[in-house]
Amino acid sequence: MSSTSDNPLARFSAFFWAVGVFSLFGVIVLALKLFSSDTSEHNPLEEEAAKARYEFRKTTDEAQAAGFAYKEVEKGKTVQVPPHDIFAHLGESLVSQKPAPVKDDAQIVPGSDTQEDRNNQKGPDMSLVDAKTPAADTPIDPAVMAKGQATYAMCMACHGAAGEGGPVGPPLAESEWVTGPVSNLIRIQLRGLQGPMHIKGQLYTPLAPMTPIIATQDDETIASVLTYIRNSFGNKAAPVLPEQVEMLRSEVGKSMLTEADLIKP
């Protein structure tokens, strides 16, 4: 016995009935859309609010355009270049530039081939540098001491306010390395120092090495701070001269020093 769903006539009738229902639904929706009235187009409050928004937008666009425009403050003197011109200029400059290696010795990568080549280069004669050291009783310019004291402010964290030292920085007070050969101090400043050191008969092992202090210091600044520590904290020694620092600038970029690299005081 076959079911009603297997009747081809019944399936055909159901199909056309469904098509008719969906068609009627579409006709009703279309009629509602055509004959419904849109009151928003005639809302005076909405029109007034829109007008205010358009005016504000216009004012803002004009202000931005004026801010980004050229300004001639004096005849022939123009300021504030529009950003799009700046971007175009920078883009052209970058495209026209060719890559080049960094030649700043202070930026030599530790352990690199460049540093190894620098280490193998013959350095200056330390005896010539130390020979320029003035006599121990040479009067020291108070301005040099003041500048050195100001520079030492960034050394206090490791070496202590009174040069007493600490876990990170060795003591400077009454240290034979401080009052010894000037070339030692300059080279440490330019190259840094790592590893243990014998200071006042005791082995001192810092927790961290001293990195080169060269980024923002010129010859006069380095000479002044070294002169300061050589004549503070119970120390008394000859001043360090800027020309001595200049003589050792070729040390920049070399690997950190150890006690064995220094002249024994």
C-alpha cells in the first residue's frame, strides 16, 4: 500500500502551493514599502540637527586645512610645511640614500670581527701618555673639580658617594689604582673593566663589569671626573689632562680590560 507522499500529484500540488505562499508574501512586502510614508524626510528637528552637523564639519575641515597650510610670517619666510610635503621629502630622501656601515667606534659590537681587528691593532705607547702627567703638587683648577664632582654623580650608584665602593663597583677611596698611572684610568673609562682585581691587598670580585663610559663624555669631561676621584675620598694625585684622554681615543671599541691588561701601580 503506497503512502500519500508517494503520490506524484500530491507532491506537485504541495510545490505550487509553497510557491504561491512565498509569492504572496513578497507582494505584501513590496506593497507595504511602496505605500508606506517616510516621515523622516519631513522632520524639521532632524533637518535642523543635520544642518548644524554639516556646519561643524565644514568649520573643522577649514581649520585643519589652515593649520596644514604654508604660513608666511615675514616676507620670504615660510613656516610649517604641510605634512604631505614632509612625508614626500622624507620618502625621497630615504629612497635616495644608500646603506653604509656604522663607523662610530663606540658602536662596535662586542665579540665581533671588527672588535677583534681593533684588539689586534697596535695601541698607543702608555709611557708617552703617563709622561704628560703633571707633578703631584700641581694646583688643580676649582672649576675642573666642580665639573668632575658633577659628573661623578652618575658614578655614585656603583662606587658610593664617598668612593667606598660596593657589590657592583670597586672602592675608589685610597685605591692604588686611582692614584697610579693615569693611562689605566683613562683606558678603563674608554674600554670598561671586567673580572676580579687586587685592591689594597685584597681580591675584589664585582658582581658586574664596568661598561665603557664614552657616549656623552668628551675629553674634558673624562679628565675632570678622573681628576676629581684622584683628589677626593682621601686620595691625592696629579690631575688628568684632556690631551691625555685624546691620546687614548683609539682604545674605544676594543674589548673590556682585565687587571692583567693594566700597568701595575
